[in-house]
Amino acid sequence: MRRILFALVAMAFAAGLTRPLWAQGAPAQSSAGEPYTIEYYYKCQWGHQQEFLDLFLKNHWPLLKKIQATGRVLSLKIESPAYHTMEDERWDYRVTIVYKNSTVATSANPDEEAFIKELWPDQEKYKKEEQRRFEILLGHWDLPVTDITPK
């Protein structure tokens, strides 16, 4: 019984010297008004990576570039891994978007629908191709990231 009590006291003492488990994690991303970065990951069905990229570059990249031209987005980058990983961790494309600030990143763009209609007058074709782009995805996730590099 004393051993158990000693172990519990030792664990409680050790926990007091470190951050509690519920406080673990990344620091807040940025201050209000500061740039806000989100990485968007896409995992395609095997054999459909190029089809996805072609559709992305045709039907989504121009929209992102148009939004960037308004100042809501500061930078855009598309990356693909050089090597493969285990299937569970695999991703095919990462799109990194640096937004003007967290408000812009997390709120709807009031001009987006008008931009879509302007960029793709054939809305039926656009919607069909966008549907196909998402049909060939196995997974998609968004990851806000924090730069914690020391100054």
C-alpha cells in the first residue's frame, strides 16, 4: 500500500514540474491581424493523382490566384512528396495558403461565387469537373500551422 501511495505522490509531484497533459499542443498561431497559414492535404485514389492535379490546376488554382489578387491571400504553394510513405500517412498534394489574417482564413469570401461564375461561364461543366475532383479523393484535411522558429 505504501508503494502505491508513494508512486501516486511521485507522479503528482512530477506532473507539477511539467505542463499538464491537457495543456500540451502547439501555441496559438498568430496575433490578430497577423498572417495565418493553413496546409490543405489531398490523398487520391491510386492511379488518379495526375487527374486530380489536372482538375485542381484547371478548376481551383485560378480561383485561389484570383483571391490572392484581392489581398485576402498572401501566398500560395503546391507541393508533392518526393518519396512514398506508409499508406495510412500518405498524402499526394499539399497546398499551403498564407491568409492575410485569421478572420479572412476562417470566414467565407463574399466574392467567391461571383469569381467562380466569372472564371467558368460553363457552370455545368465546372460543377461536373469539381465533382469528379472530389470523387477521386480518398482523404482531404486542413491543418492550421504555427511557425515557432526562434527569432
